[in-house]
Amino acid sequence: MKIPVPPRRQSTTIFVTACAAFALLSLSCGGGSPQAASLSGTGTTSTVSLSATSLSFGNQSVDTTSTAQTATLTNTGAGALSISLTFTGINASDFGETDTCGNFVAAGAQCMIAVMFTPSGGGVRTATLSIASNATGNAATASLSGTGTHDVILSWTASATAGVIGYNIYRGTTPGGEGPTPLNSTPISDITYIDENVAAGATFYYVITAVAADGVTESADSNEVSATVPSP
């Protein structure tokens, strides 16, 4: 009598080796030939552009801040733009900025850069706004310029006399040497005056008078004050 013998169970282990080297993926099973698959992709790039290549601020009183001038930064590429803004040049510290850019600008996005000029001295002041980034090509730059000017600011207490319509300002270059013609063409209704037409390094002397309602009659001269304009 034969007794059936159940089939013997066999086990087989399959080893799979995965190799990745740059753009090649290699697989092999047991002693078989490796199987290869080519891999490819397209990298994205970012490109930066600036709407202004130069900003000119004209004349600005020393130690005062100008009205901001703006430039638009655009990422015209397909990848995110990483940026860093700096000022360089001999008068870099005379310029400052605020912006809506942050550290990154998305693909196709824009942001605004507002530049201000605060001259620390007289004369022409220059600098460069540089935008370093991961963009292809050169960094975006804008040349900056402005002229620091000196002025003399006068202020006084309003006259308590009835009928006064304004004041005249007289200037001279020696004590008591104020000229007969006021600096202002019509009486000044305010109690401050900015004399912008001054020379660096010079000393000026000032008096004011109160002007009556007829526009002609003037009071006696005020006390005299002097101001020495700094050199650039």
C-alpha cells in the first residue's frame, strides 16, 4: 500500500538591488540582467528685472529725508527668486529703502522698492542699489544720486499787535549789515522761513519786521540772529 506523500514545499528568496546614479536607475533580480530606466526633468529658472536703472533725487537739505522714489522688481522666470538688497558706493549710508519683497519673490510676481535720500553732507552724493539673487544673468542694479544742500531755518514768535498781516526777512553777511530789500517778495504769514540760498562755510545775519495791514508800514527791526552754514 502506497501512502501519498504531500509535495515538498520549497522557498525561494529573490534579491533586488536598486542603484541610483544621477539619471540611471538599475534593478537586478537574482542573476538576471540589470534593467535600466532613464530619468529626466526640466529645472526651473528665475529672472530678475528692475523698472528703473537710476533714481535722481535732486536737491535735498542736509540731514532731512526726501520723498521716496519707487522701483518695481519683477521675477519674470518660472522659479522662485531669492533676493538680498544692499547699498554700495561712497555715499551708501545716505540712502535707505523699504520694500514689499521680503527674501523671496514668487515666479511671475512683483514687489515694490521705495528708496529715500538723507544727505549727511553738502554736494553731490551717489550710491548704487544692488539686488543679489539666484537669478540667471547679472544682478539688478540702480544708480542713485542727489545733492545735499544747506539752508538756514528761522522761526519767531508772532506779533501781538493788531493788524499785522505778515513779516519781512532781511539778511546780511556782517553784523548790522542787512540789506534794504527783504528776502521774501510778499509778507510771510507764517512764523518760520527757510533760507535755501546760502553758501557753505559762510555766516549770515538776519532781522525781521512785522508788516501792517497796508502792506507797506513795518515795525522796527527785531533782534539780530546769525547762522554759520557748515562746509560740505
